[in-house]
Amino acid sequence: MSDCIFCKIIAKQIPSEFIYEDDKCVAFKDINPKAKTHLLLVPRKHIASVAHMDNEDLALMGHLIYTAKLLGEKNNLPHYNLQFNVGKGAGQEVFHVHMHLMSSAS
Ligand code: AMP
Ligand code: ZN
């Protein structure tokens, strides 16, 4: 998607430091953190939101959650919240599906 900011970050057209990446997803720090640790986990595939997921995306979304678990361990986070905002009314600003990993620990 040419007008999608997260597609541009993934394509390295906008500079951003990935703290994790693999063939299916990337993770980077939220530019406007709402917690001491605030990461975004973003699939490389452009899916507008959880509401736009298909059956074929189940493994991908499971991979995203499992990656959050690994990042939690890697960063020694004893606790954290995982959050999807789905739709404008719920506060979704970027319409490329992403999971917030937020923790009061760092
Ligand atoms: P949401 O409200 O769920 O759509 O979350 C979008 C998040 O993306 C917000 O928390 C923003 O602070 C964050 N964000 C927007 N642009 C960037 C960027 N260039 N780099 C890192 N985070 C960003
Ligand atoms: Zn996108």
C-alpha cells in the first residue's frame, strides 16, 4: 500500500529502527510512547485492521503474539499489555494492523 506509513517503514522508505524483524513481522518503538516500554509489532503483510483479517491470517496473527512473548522475555519484562485498536472509534490511527506491547517495566 503506497500511502501506508507502516508499509513505508517496513520498506525502509521512512527511517525507523527495528528492534526485531523476521520474514513475517517487524517491531519498533512507538514514536509517542504511552508506557515506559511501548513497542509496535507489525506484520509485513498489509491488513488494514483486525476487522479486515481473513482466515488465512490466523497463523500470522498467532506469530505476532508469540513474537510479543519472545520480546517480553528478551527485554526482561515481568508484565505487559498487548492491545489492538480496531476502528477509528477505538482510537485506531494507522490502518495497517499492529499490536501494541506496553509495559510499566523497562
Ligand atoms: P493506533 O492508534 O492503534 O493506530 O496506533 C498507532 C500508533 O503508531 C500510535 O501509538 C503512534 O504513536 C504510532 N506511530 C505513528 N507513526 C509512527 C512512526 N513513524 N514510528 C513509530 N510509531 C508511530
Ligand atoms: Zn500498510
